[in-house]
Amino acid sequence: MLRLFLGLFLVMTVGLVAALQTVEHTFNALLDNQMQAYNREAVRGQAWSLIEHMRDQKGAAREAQLDALRPHYGLTLSLVEADHLKLSDEEKAELDQGLLVIRHDYTQFISNIDGGSQLLSIKLPPEPSLMPFYISAAYMMLAVLLGIVLYFWVRPHWRDLEKLRLAAERFGDNDLSARIQLSKRSNIRDLAEHFNLMAARIEGLIANQRELTNAVSHELRTPIARLSFELDQLKQQPDASQNRELIADMYADLGELEEMVSELLTYASLERGATVITRENIQAANWLDSVVGSVALEAEAAGVQLLIGECRVEEVRIEPRFMARAVINLLRNAIRYAEQRVEVSLVRIGDQYEVQVNDDGPGVPLAGREKIFEPFSRLDASRDRRTGGFGLGLALVRRVSQSHGGRVEVGDSPWGGASFRMTWAHLD
């Protein structure tokens, strides 16, 4: 705090002195004519009185007359020759007009006596010898008062900055819950709130990263173990036909690993904000047809009727690749649990687009409607990856909707199953 206080104090003090000097010189320059007129009027009477006493005197008599008058005036009076004063043309013109010439910051006045070369010099009494001391003391008092004001201004700022520093230090020491709470009157409250938002974001990312790491290690373990077991069986299997079956299973496991890695990379890319979402205007009906066509064979194989309910949008503004991936994941999820049919629709409500996917399956219980959008989560623990997926599909849907400024939620469909509604904002 001392360094901050001294730095501000020196800057403010030097700045204030420089400002006062600048203001003084500026106003002196601007008001010079008015000040000269004022001082001429103040001294004009005394100058006239002195000249009247000396006008008829010449030479030594004039000097003697001035010596006699000098004690009666609190001024420094002297007779000078015009050549010794090196008068400017402007000053000569002033004397010809009967005006007093003013010099040395209004402390010396020069007057014409009788039109000759001899002039009367009038000097005001010098300032008291203690005046520089008084001026210095005034500046010192001003500096002390300024220091007191600065201290009471700096102290709360320093206190709040110190709180912010300590919170940042705790956060850097892996205390990810460290936050800072400041008064509403604090001038750095906005900075503290941004720090809290940053800390919460980082804490969430790290927590999610840990969950992903743990989940990925768990999810990868099963297909890798199966591949290892199948390779051992392949070595010991003498029958070529059975070898083909094992090799087919191995290819299936490799496909499962590839799909999992693809889902994971896409999710991680959206999670950390590494992917730039560039929206395009897409013809809605054609886009929805192509998305539904991507999963038509899967629906047929599962014995599920896949329908397009309605598409009341001519154009939709999206990032087509990621949004298609999200809708495909919703459809695959619905096909996996549907009994007979799945229906998808695309509408626009105000400034929002909405994709709705309905199925006639068992639905989603209320307690699990938020959990299913978390990575690697399954409501039915008995389901394996072959029946329940990897647990990344719906998490990816949520990330895609969030990247488009929207959200996804699940409710009850008209047929008693699940109804997934993904909405996002329409932006020009």
C-alpha cells in the first residue's frame, strides 16, 4: 500500500503544482491588459502628485526636491535617464500618451515628468522577507492535506485489491472454490465479479475434465478388454469359420471405439470453446430430410417408424454440421427406446427455432431429466453400450444448443414417451 500511496501522492503533488503554475501564467497572460490598467489607476495619483512637485525644478534642485519628498512616500523613488532604461517602442508610445510604463510584474512604474529625457521611476516596496517561507509553507500544507485525502481514498481500494490478490493466490494454490465478495460501493466490484465468473468457469471446466477423464478410462476399458480376449481366442481357434466370427466382433469393437472417440472429440471441442460456430442460412426442409435419412436404416432395423411431423420453416440459420449431429443424436436416442414410432418437427416461434423429437417409449423419469444431459450418464445402469450408447449423445446435444444460444429439455410426448425439445436463437 505504501508504494501505491507514495506513487499517487508524488504524481498528484507534482501535477497539482504544475497545474497551479500553468493556470497562474495562463491567466496572467490573458488578463495582462486589465491588470496593467488596474495598477496604473492605483499608482496614477501618487505619480501625478510627485510630478507636480518636480515639474518646475531642474537638475540638482529636482533631485533635492525628490529627496525631500521621498520620506513621505512608502515607495522607492529615483530619477533616471530614458537612454538607460532601453525603452521599447510600445513603452515610448505609452509615455507620449501620458501613461505610466509598467515593468517587473507590476512592481515598477515609469512616468514622464516634463517631456524631457529625465523620467521618474517608482518602485513598490519589496515583499516581506518571509514571503517565500509563507509560500513554501502554503504548498507544504496543501501537500499534507492532499496526502490525507489520498490516504483515505487509497485505503479502501488497496483493501479490496488485497482481497482480490489473496483470492487469486488461493485459486492458484488449487483452491478452486476461492471467490471474492466486495461491497456494492467498491470501485473494483465489476473486476471482482469477472474474477468470480472466470473462477467458476475454470472450476467447472476442470471438474468436467476430471469427470471426462474418469469416464473415458472406464468406457474404453470394456472394448479394449473384449479385443484382448478376442485376440487370445483367435490364437487358440483352429476353425477358420469361427475365426471370421471373432474378426467380425473385433471390427465391431473397433467401430465402437472409433465412434466413441469421435463423439468425445466433438464434445471436448465444443466444451472448451475451441470450435468457432459459423452459422449459415440452410433450406430447412431439405436439411431435415437429409438428417432423417441418415438414421432411416437404423429405425428400419429397430422396427420403428420414423416420421417428419411438420417443417414450418423455409430457412434455418445454423452451423449445419454440428446441428445435424445433435438432431441425429436425438433421433438415435428416440429410436433406441421407442416402441413403434418416432416423430421429428422443426418450427419457428418468434425469434426461436425449435426441433422437437417425440417417441412412444418408456419416457424419462422426472428425477433424471437433468442428469441425462451430463457426459457418460445412463439412467438404466443395466444397459450396456450396445443398448444404451456411450452417454455422450445427449451431452453433445446440449453443448450444440448452447453454442447456438439455446437450450435442450425433455418432457412427456403425446404418446406417453419422451419429448426432446431443442431451441436456439435466430440471429441475423
